[in-house]
Amino acid sequence: MRPNKGDYPEYAQKYIDLIQGEDIIWILNKTSKEMTDVINSFPKSKGDYSYSEGKWTVKQVIGHLSDTDRIFSYRALAIARGETQPLPSFNQDSYVENGFFDSKTLSEISYEYRLIRESNLLLYRSFDKSVYNNRGIAAGTEVTVLGIMFMVAGHQKHHINILKEKYFN
């Protein structure tokens, strides 16, 4: 099953379009493995590399993925459990700036990413499919649990593509 328009914010359409298939758990596992392979392909010396002035480093991109996974999994959990309060947005640039990812090693950031991803996969697998259509408000937009899960996979795919296209020389 795929989410319908209205199950996620308009800006996320570019992420949803990157995802093929309907089995979101399989898709999340696949994108997780693909991202881990991409991360592991970077030498330690490339952690502080940025392809252009003002762009995030490899470590910051991975840190951003960890932050986003945490936030989106919380949103999915809250909505799956019936939360009716609106969930806040976040400023990704402030989170990256205040994450101090460049003070950590690439190995530390990669390990943290893998733990977060595995934990979130366990959470998503625990959901009964009946909650996939639960609706809530996140960042001022109505979303479903399924919409969030597809956004997570598409957001990962988006960054996989950027890392492959712009960070490998």
C-alpha cells in the first residue's frame, strides 16, 4: 500500500516519487542497507568533506539523517498511538549546526545512524497495519503514519542520491 496525496505534505512529493513499490517495511530495509553501504564506502578522511562552500559535510549529512529519522519516527509513533496534539516542526539547519557532528568521528556518526535506523525499523515493524492510516498534524500539516514512513524512505533515498552524485570524486 502506498500513501495518497494528502497523507503527507506537498514538499514531500519529491521524496515519495523516489520510492518504488508498496511494501514499506521492505523498502525501509532496502534503503537502510543502501545508505549503510554508501556510508561505509567513505574513507574516514572524507568525513569533513563538503562538495561546495556552505554545503554540509559528509558527517553533517549523516547526522541530519539521524536527526530526521528520530523526529519522523517520533511523529509516526505518536500518531500511531492516537496522539491528537499537533507535533512541532524543526529547522534542519539549526539541528545540524547544533549537532556538532564535525567534532565526532565518521565511525561514531555512522554507528549512531545504524543504531537509530535499526531501532526505527523495529518500531515500524511493530505497527499493526491498521494504524497506517491514522492521521495527525506534524509541522502544521496533516499526515498519516504510512505517509511518514514513505517520507523517511524517500528522504533517505534523496540523500543517498546526493551523496553518490556530489560527494564521491
